[in-house]
Amino acid sequence: MRNVARTVPFIAALFLATMAILINSPALFYMATAMFATILASRAQAWLSVRGLRFERVSPPTVNVGDTVTVGLVVWSERRLKRPLVTIVDGLPRNLVCADLTPSLPVAPSYDQPIHTKYSFRPLRRGKFRWAGLEVFGTDALGLITMSKEYATEPAELTVYPAPITVSVPIPPAAGWGTSEAESGRFRGSGIEPRGVREYSAGDPMRYVHWASSARAGKLMVKEFESGSGLVFLFVLQRTRGTEVGVGGATTFEAMCGHCAYLAEQYLRQGATVAFPGLEEPRSVSLSQTVRKQEIYEILASIQADQTTELSTELAGLARDLPEGGTLVLMVSSPDPQLPIVLGSLTGLQKVCLIYDANDYRPARLARLPSATDPAYLGQLRDAGAEVFVMPKVEAVR
């Protein structure tokens, strides 16, 4: 429609000029000349409306899947021109899956002051995103001609964390060596060694409030102690290329990351150590719950199912570094024939497999896919000493 609107005035002027020549009419000729002059003047005004501009973008650094992101755009005119309204379209990356994208309001850039506009959207898939360009659309005062120009800006970076997805996985009481403390340790603070200071959460004892930090922060802060729990959870996700099934934010791998975020957060609250072998270096220094939670969300926002190695190969390479007495949690969607063999060779660990049915997430147009929920494959995992849980389908955030 925009292209049609651009050509109609020109076609009308050309028609009048042709008729003026055919019937030798000075009046029509003058009308055609006036229309051509108007078109040229409109094109010049539209061309100038999108030139000589400068932009700044203001966006939040992090957000969770499904939350609303509001991005502010500030525009300056570098020329003393009386400009008509212009529309700014930000160059969001193509891999940023989002919903409810609102257009920015048209603005008239001014030479002597910054003009603000904004737009918003809701990301539906986690990840780290970066973009550095936008496009400006401007018209003449009559709205006959539309021109556009692309501008490079300072890069914007947005990290989208997975939204924790509630899941109930009944891990047996015995965890590696001895009895699990996941249920007995309701919160950090039952030990003696200080661990740090964090924001107050519902259920924290008031005797642990750190009043000096609370006064500085303007909100309740509590002391955090080593809990004395020896429970260790090791999360390993199947990241082999081709094993992620689904579209947009409704994929097996997105479901894994959402469940992993929820479980990791729950185990941290209970005083457990949560680690991601192969995705981070082992550390001997313990971190506060708040800092460790932030690190985990950064890991989950960064990883993708793009590895060339099979899960079994990755796990075999990690075997010697897995701490004895820990709980190994594997998240699997595609059957890996060697995985039961590798699992059977691991000793001194409690092994838990969370299985995702690839066919729950496949687009309807595709044929059925090999799934790790095949009963025979589940039996092989159990024979290797693993507790197996088939996970329900996770619907996409809308």
C-alpha cells in the first residue's frame, strides 16, 4: 500500500501532462507542472526529514522470559530544521522471539532538545541478544512521500533469563553418601560459618537480619551461613545439535532450562551445592545464594543445543571430575544409545534422568521422531542405576 501511495501522485501528474499535450490545453499543462513541483518538493522534504539525526537507546540489561521489556529511544536533530513526524523502527535481532511488540510513537525531532519515544515487547525465548541499528521513516508535510534511512547506534545488549517452571521431582532420600539434607535444610543459616549477606526472603528468621546492611540498602538484609549440607546437585543438559525439538519458545531445550532454573533455585535455598559440569570451572570458594543464583541464570541464558558431540561422549569426558556422593541430574529428549552404558560405569553418584518426549513438541507437519520416552530405552536407563522421570509437556509462554 505504501508503494502504491508513492506512485499515484506521479501517475496522475503524468496523465495530466500527456492529456495537455494531446489536446493542447495550457490549463492542464499548468496543473501537471504544479503537481510535478509538489511531488519534487515533497520528496525533498521527506528526504530531509530522516537525515541528520542522532539516537540513543535505553534498555534493561536483563529480563525473564515472558516479562515486558520497555525500550526507550532518544532522538536529536543535528540540523536546524522544522521536521515533520518520523517513526523509528528498532532493528531487533531475528532470533529474538517475542510477542506483543508495540510500535514506537511518531516524534518530531528537535535541534535544541532530546525527544523521547519508546516501544515494548515480551521475549518468549531465553538467550543473549545484541543489536546496533534502527531505521527511521519520515514523510513530507502532506504525507505524499515516505523516505527511510538506517542508522547505526551504540550496541544494545539484552539477556533473557529462563522463567522458572515449577516441577516436582521426588528425589529419593539417599543421595550418594548417607541421607539427603534437601528436606531437612529449609534455609541457609543453620551453620556457624558466615557466607554473606542477601535480601530477606519469606521464612527467614528475624534473628539473622543484618541491621547495618539493611539500613544502607533501605530494605531488609539477612546474614547467610554455610548450612552444613553435603548435598551436591550436578546438572547436565543434552545439548547435541538436532536434539532440540519445537518452535520458538516451546521446545524441549527451553523446557529443560526452565525446569533447571526452578530446581537449582530450590536446592540452593535448601543449602545444597548446584553445579554445571562442563559449563563452568569447579570452584572451591563458596558464594552467597544470591550471587550463585545469578551465575546459574547467566549459564542457562547462554547455552544452546548446538554441540557436535553426543551427551554420552560429553558425560564420559566429565566422569573423572564428578564429585562422589553427588546427585547427577541428566535432562534428555533424544535417545543416545551409548548413554545407558556410560551411566552404568559411573559409581559413587546418585543418577536421575529427566526425560522429555520430543513428539510432544514436534510441529504437526513432521513425522514422529525417535524419543527418549521409548519404554525400552527407559528400561535401559533404569538398568544403568538411574531414577527416571518422564516430564510433562511445557506450554509456551504467551
